[in-house]
Amino acid sequence: MTDTDPVLRALAHPLRLRMLSLMWPGPMSAAELARELDISHALASQHLRRLDAVGLVELAEERTRRGGRERRYRSVQGTPLSDQHEGTPMLAETMAHTLRERARRRAEGSEGVTVDAELWVDPGTWKNVRQRLAELATELHEAARPPHTPGTVPLGVSVMAFPLRDGSRPDG
């Protein structure tokens, strides 16, 4: 574990992954994150420090609140998950945990899309679909608003698509 990239280790915790999602549309403080995630302020601060230490969040503003200083952070824009290759199993486990938690919170009777596939396609099709998936993710992230914004609904999205080794080949 000590050889694992620090960014990957930071991403591999379900709470930190969720914090990044919550801060994507706008800055939040440790107190705001603690309330949203139903965790202690101290725990939210600890996770924020870890994300800050590896450059996944940045200080967006400091303001006076109730006689103290409130620091609000925002997610650094980009796709750090897509760039991770060696840590795919660790990220998959974190995403699986997050997906299980989100599935328990699914709105009764809600429409959704569920896909699970292991397919063989030509490289051109894969390139095209990967690009479209990235564009859809960007579209959703750009449309994201702070938690509980009137006129919005909470949404869970988890996608992990990548080429597989051919297990039928001796080198696979």
C-alpha cells in the first residue's frame, strides 16, 4: 500500500469520493459536508485535509461565520478517476461500496439505467463510445448544482468502462 499513488489512496475512500462529488458544483465547508454526509465535523475536516494534501480540492474562499473563520473548498475540475490504471481494483472496490450505498437510497419507483456488460467490439466503436461516455459525464458535472438546490433531484452515477485482457490468450 505504501507504493500506491497518494492521489489514488485519497480517491479510494468512499467518503472522500462522495465529498468530491458534493463539492463539484460549488464550494463547501467541512461543516456543510459533515451535515450532508451525516458525519462529525472532525471527520469531515480530516478527509478534506487528505483531499487538499493531494491536490484534489482547493480552497475557494474563507469567510467569517459565527465569530470564526470558515474555509470552503471546491473539487479541482478534471477526471482523476479516468487517469488511474494501476489502482483499478482499488477504485473498483470503492465504487462498488458507493454503488451499494446509493442503491439503498434509490427513490421508490424511479426510472434509471442499469447496464452490466462484457462485450467484444471493434476499436473504433470503443473509442467512439468512450468519448461519448466522457462527454455525458462532463454534461452531468456541468449541470450539477449544490446539494438541495430547489428544482433539482439527487442523482447517483457510477460508470467504469475499460478494455479487458483476453483471458483465452496465453498472455491474458
